[in-house]
Amino acid sequence: MAVLKLVGLRVTIKDSAFVKFCWNVFYWFEFVNLFVVTWLELINMVQTAQGGSFQDAIEIFRMMPCVGYLLLAMAKSYKIVYYRPVYENLVSELRSMWPQGQVTAEEDDIISTALRQLTYVVQGYYWCNNALLVIFLSPPFVEILKRAMGHEVPLILPFFYWFPFDPFARVYYEVILAFQTWHGLITIWFMLCGDLLFCIFLSHITTQFDLLSVRIRKLIYVPIDRQLVKEYPLADYTEEHLLNNKRDVESYSGAEWETTHQKLLTDIIRRHHALIRLAGDVEDLLSFALLVNFFNSSIIICFCGFCCVIVEKWNEMVYKSFLTTALSQTWLLCWYGQRLLESSEGVSDALYNSGWYKASKKIRSSILIMIHRAQKEVHVTTYGFSVISLSSYTTIIKSAWSYFTLLLNIYKQ
């Protein structure tokens, strides 16, 4: 992804020692900038809280989403840097799993659908975040244009940093505005890197689970007879067997079929174990960042909703766009987590729907063991606290709504 280069993250690119050092310096320079400004925002929040009024509380609510995004951005980007070899191994292994040569119509449909969905997700999420960036950073520049046209309007800054001097003094203001614009850019880019890599990895893993299920369903040849009529889905694989392996179907003995099934089953088991391991790698890499993400999501959604209703006018879009982005980001993570659950459970369904009853006793025993293992869903968790799925999204929305109604009641009183 091109966005990785914008923040100095060179995953899967083999650079010389000097070039690698330069990119690392660039990344850590950006990371330290975000770390410093996070503390500047926190200091400003503490000083604002000392005022004690509800108006001061509203100012804190406006700062909270920005602080939450800064923390998430740093956590996600740091994981990519610290576990770079694991990321590169994920990319390498998933790339090697893609089918080589001709694929069936069913496999082509699975692959094309997954890639099309992933393209929509990547493009949509990328431009949604860029729209947030433009809307959030543009008000100061609009005010500057108004002043240039002769209107008496106050200068504003997009973020609420603490400064030991007047940030609106000449020269200081221009420099601070330039730095805050840059900080907004790298915060969004850091977030994009972590979220899109998570979606891309899970998209490829779920696609491989779906392709594995296809391989399993056509593992065993079952002749069409009274028990298997042409209208049953398994009959389609029977016709495919006859079309591609007619000589084997007619000439193979029971022992030869058992040897063939054992070999194919061994490859399927190895692929299944590899996919489970890769899903575990994704969890190890991102589970802590996802825990912080989901903990912050309820708070960010709550405060953005409060600012939309109480602070902003109906035609102002800063926090409305922030709310839309936060909702879409959380939904995407949960949706891909749900896809992983469903595709991994699909392996056990495929084993049951295969022609296992026509296989030898040894193969049937192996398939039974595989069914028991495949019924244990593969998932990604938030550091072990909860499974990432659409149920998690429902919980987040419920929590955010509870916080939001509580704030509204306090405000009305």
C-alpha cells in the first residue's frame, strides 16, 4: 500500500542498510511528534478540567476523540514496526496459497467476490478518512481567507494543544497551523495502515478458508444413484469428477482411492493448520491495539455524537464526519471478524457435506476428527476479552448510546 510509504513503513521491501536507517529515522520522527502532541492535548485537558464548569466539560468532550485517535494511531503503527518479520511472513505465506493455473467457476466466483469487496472496503475507507481530514483541517484556512477578504473573524486551530505562549501571535500561528496539519495527516495515515492491513489479512485468510471448503466438498467421488440425485449440490462435483478424472473413476480400486484420499486429506489438513496459525498471528499482532480501539470506540462515538447534537450547528460537519468515520471503522473491523468466524465454521460444514460415507473406514475416521476440530471457530479477539464479530459491534453501539444519553441528561439538568 502506498500509504505505508507515507509514514516510513517499508513492509516486504528489501532496502540497503543506509536506506532502511533513513526510513526508520523518518518513522520515529513522526512517531515522536505524535507522542509529544498527545501529551500537549492531555495537559490542555487537565487544565481545562480545573475550570469546573460545564462549558469546560464540553471543551474536554471535543478533545477526547482527537486524543483517542492519536493513541490508536501510535499503537497500530508501532505494532507494524515491532513485528515487521511477522507481517512479512503473513504476506509471503498468503501470497503462496493463491491457486496457480486454472480454477473452477466456483473458485473464481469466491476469489473475484472477495477481491471486489476488498477493493470497495479499501477505497471507501481510504476516502472516508481523507474526507474527515479535509473537513477537520479546513476551518482554520477558511477563517484565514475570511480575514484576507476583510472580515473580522477570530483565528482558530484544528487541535487543542497546550502552549506556554500565545499560539495566535504572528509567525507562531502560521508555524503551529502547518505542524497541526501535518500531525493530522500522519495520524490518519497511521490509522489507515493498521486498519487496512487487518482487513486485507482477514480477507485473504477467509478467502482461503472458502477455497479450502470447495476442495473438501469435491474430495470424494460419489456416483449419482438413488441416494444422490442430480438435483443435490454434491452431484455437481460428481459430474466434475467424471469430466476431469474419468479414467481414475473407472479404474481405481478401493485401496487406490484410499491412498489418493489420504494424500489429498493430508494437504487439506496442512492448509487448515496454516490458516489457523496465520489467523493467530493476526491476533498476536493487533489484539492489544484492537482492545484499545474497541474501548475507545464507545467513548469516541459517544463524544462525537454529543458534539454533533450540542456543540455543532446543523450545517457544521467536523464532528459529524468524525462520527461517520468512527462508526465505519468499527463496523469494518467487526465485519471481517465475523467473516473469519463464518468461513472457518464453513470447513466443518464442507466436511459433513462431502461424500465421506463412500470413503474407506480409515478416511471416515480422519474426517470425523477433522469435523470435531473445524467446529471450533477461528477468531480474533481483543486481547482475549471478546471475540471480534458483529455482536461486538452491537455491544459497542449499545455502550456508546448509554454514555450519550447519560451525557444528554446531565446537560439538560
